[in-house]
Amino acid sequence: GEASMGYTMLSLSAALLGLFWGYFADRWGCRWATLIAVLAMPVALFMLSRTETLWQFYLAYFIFGGFGFAAMFGPVMATVGFWFEKHKGLAIGMVASGGALGQGIIPFCARLLITDYGWQNAYLILSVIFLVIGLPLALVIREAPARLAARSNANVGSVSESDYPLAPNEVVAWIGIASVFCCICMAIPIVHVVPLISDRGISPEIAAGVLLVIMVAGIFGRLFGGVIGGRFGALPTYIFFSLGQTLLAIMFPHTVGLISIYMLAAAFGIFYSGDMVAILYCFRVMVPAGYAGRALGIGTGLGMAGMGLGGYIGGVLYDFT
């Protein structure tokens, strides 16, 4: 439970600060928010390489989530969605698939770095890698024309310009609440699959490979979710993928045999990531351009709160049972 709380601190800080960064991006653009993020994340990783107490561990993850992840994810997704009118679901899925690749590669590489150099040096090496890769990429981000127009026309504060039958605030409330519950379900396999497999006598490196399978499958799930969303609509797509990930999550403790686990991991990766893209697509088609940053900030923040709760609940339930 105490170890899982590190991930929970990251998630809750992203939830708390998501609205601020959404408003920041609506007012000043996503490039500045992303620049702050790519500086905050290496700082947090460097702090983790020097941590000696539990509160320092939690503080570093709080900074990583609240000033790193939250400042990047919502603002970037807000502008990407409005760069495209055709195949916008696929565009969101393609960008989100980069996250899936990173979520698979980084834990796997981190496990190898820990084995060879120890966890302190692993954090230090990752901090340098994040800065070297992230900073140049942040500098080339451009705001979508629709978002620029909304800002220049002083519509940043307006939430009324939308073709969707519900008001943007109502959309954010409903989809945000749904995000909390689907992300609780989503987080438990993601956060706990490596110790689940390791506890069965399988090496940590192979167990980390199961997480890699989930995330690599998530690349295809994000693309698939974007295509399905464009064809059948954002909300039906969300319902379909959410149901699928729920049924698959239930199967993890009951699946034995490495091949069966890999197959389940791949299926779960497709459905959880399709679910995530469908949520993002819902916000794209249901809210106006000038409100997209705040909508995604709130929505992803609530989703991260669900991820944090799911990771912690999973750890605590294991401790009790």
C-alpha cells in the first residue's frame, strides 16, 4: 500500500492541477504548458534518484504528476484534436499511441537499468533521457488554428459555442464521472500486473515484459479506438471498450500459464487503450475549441484520480486479503 501510494500521489496531483493547466493552455497555448512539463519531469526524476524517505518519494511523484504529466497530456490532446476535421478520432489515437509505447518501453528499460545500476542511478539516467528528448519536441508544438481563433476572439471564457445538445459543463461532468470509475478498473492490472506475475515465481524482467505487452497492444488499441470512434460515434465506442476492459480485468487473477497471460495482457491492452481514446474523442466532439483545454484538464484529471485510487485500492486489498 505504501509503495502503491507513490503512483497515487502522481495521479492525484495530476487530478488536482489538471483544471489549472487546462485553463493555462486555453489562455496561453499548449507549448508553454508543455515546456513547463518537460522541465518538471526530469527534476522530479532527479529528486527520486536522491530520495531517502517516504515523504520525499511522495513529493517527487506529486511534482511529476501535477507539474509534468498534467501540464502535458491535456493541453497536447486539446490542440491535436482541433488540428483535424476528417479522421479526428484516428489523429487522437495516433498521438495517444505514443503514450502507450512509452508506458511499455520505459518500465521495461527501467527494470534493466535497476538490475545493472541500481534504482538511484536508474532514476538519474531516466531524468537525463526525458530532458534530452522532451525539450526539443516541446519547442516544435504549434497551436491548432481553431484554438488560436477562439483565443484571439476572446472566446476563452465562453463555453456555449457547441453543436452538441448538452452544455459543455454537463458533458465534462458526465464523462468525467465515468472516467473515474473506468480508470479505477484500468489501473489495477496496469499497476499490479508485474508483482502479480513475479509472485508466481517468474523473474521480474519477464514480468515487466507482460506490462510491455499490455502497452504495445495499447498502441493498436488507441488506433483501433480512434477508427471505431470515427465510424460509430464517440459515446458508443466508449461504452464498448469500457465493458471489454472490465471483463478482461476480472480475468487476471484466474489466468495461469505464461502464454495465456500474454494473450490476456494483449487483449486488455487493446481494450483499455481504446477506452482511453474514446474518452478523449468524446471531449473533442462534445465541447467547443475555446473550452477544450479546460474540458480535457478536468476530464483527464478525474481519470488520473481514478487511476490513483485504483492503484492504491489494489494494493490495500492485497495487503488485507
